[in-house]
Amino acid sequence: MRLAYRDRGVEPLRAAALEQSLKAAGFTVIMDKYPSSDFYAPAAKRGVPNEPDIIQTSWAFDWAAASGIVYALFDARTMSPEDAKSNQSRGDFADLQKLFAKADTSATAAQEKILGDIEQSLIVDKAAHVSVYFETSHYMAGSKVGGLQVDGGYSTLSVLGAYVKK
């Protein structure tokens, strides 16, 4: 089995965990580490000598906390007239804009609480008013791979139930 993974963040650790599981199942695993940038195009090439059997990919929000995602998607002060046509989740709510302004001048701990309040308001009070656009695509190569499931949290393929036939 040839496993392609990106040398970025926790991806080497996830790849190592997958490698251990595959080895425990009796497979010989070749680990192909790719640079953190320019990963997807080379890893997706087919018909090359080092074609991977498994490509570890994932995408979720590029930000790990409310301090990134909430600002990026819902701070109307950064919106332009073109945003309505960009398929991004955006909202301009006066009450939330006041909270954003307050968060800007708050210490980190207080800011996280304010942003958590904004998230809660978005989910509970405003979800019906926020347009959301999702595009999800997955591909799998090989006839001996099975048990993959779409992870609803990250919209990626989850390898937790995966198996590979020898």
C-alpha cells in the first residue's frame, strides 16, 4: 500500500496512525510525504510509478476557532457588494456587528466568549437567514478499497471503517 500525505500540521500524525493500522492488518505500507504546498496535483496523478493507493486529504474551515471563521464569514464590515454572488456564507446583522466591534477591543479570553455568543446566535437565531453553499467531491481509486464513509463533520472521506483487500 502506498499512502500519500502532506507534511503539514497534524497530517503526518494521522498518516502514521493509519500506517500502524494498516501494518497491524498485515499490509506493507510505503509512506509518501509531499510538501505542504502543491500536494493535490502530484498526489492525484495516475499511471505514474509512485501512484498512491491512499491519498490522505481533508478540508474543513481553514481556521481552528471562532476567532477566525466567525469573523471571516460574518463580519459585515469586510463585505463587499460582490459577496452576495460569491456563494460564501455571509450575513450583515446589526446586533452581531456590535458584538464584533466589542470583540475587537476585548482581551483574548473575553473575545472568545463574545465570538462564541455570536456563533450561538448564528446557529439558534439566524440560521434560517444565512445562505450556505457547499460543494463536496470525493474520489477513490482502486477496486480493493472499501468501507469508506463521508465524514459529516468535515465532509471528507473517513477511513475509520476502511479496509483494503490484499
